[in-house]
Amino acid sequence: MRIIFPVFLAIFSVLNAFSQVFDDRILRVNVIDSAGSQVDTAKVMVTSNTGKSFICQELEIGKFACEINFGGDFLLAVRAEGFSILRLTVPN
């Protein structure tokens, strides 16, 4: 199994501009490998600080979006075949 952390890049941002217009926030995740290719087996999950989990919607191969409609920090987990699981705590 390949180590995901040094060769794996998950680019994400919580877009506050959306919260000003639509009263919600969208987490966008782009899952790529060390060569810059989209990872087609990726799955992205967000777990709130209360323990409730949400699976992010895949927009296209390797690109995901998740509504963050709760307060507090959350755990972002990215899974993909052939890679170790990437877990990040995201301040909210």
C-alpha cells in the first residue's frame, strides 16, 4: 500500500462567500495523486464534532463538494484504493 500523505494532495476551502449569499458553506475537495492526476476511486467524508458523518458529493472524477451547515471543527477523511486514509481536522 502506498503512503498517501507525502504523495497525496487534497485541496479544499470553505467558501465563506457562499455563506453570505446562500446562508451555507461549501467545502470543495480536489483529490489528486503525486503526478497531479485525479484519483477516480476517492471517497470524501466529513464528520462533525458531534459525531454525525456526511459523505461529500462527487461532482466529477476526484472533485467533491460538501455542505458544511454546522458549527465547530470537523474531521475530513479521504479514502482511495491503493492509498492510506488521509484524516485532517479542519477548524470551522
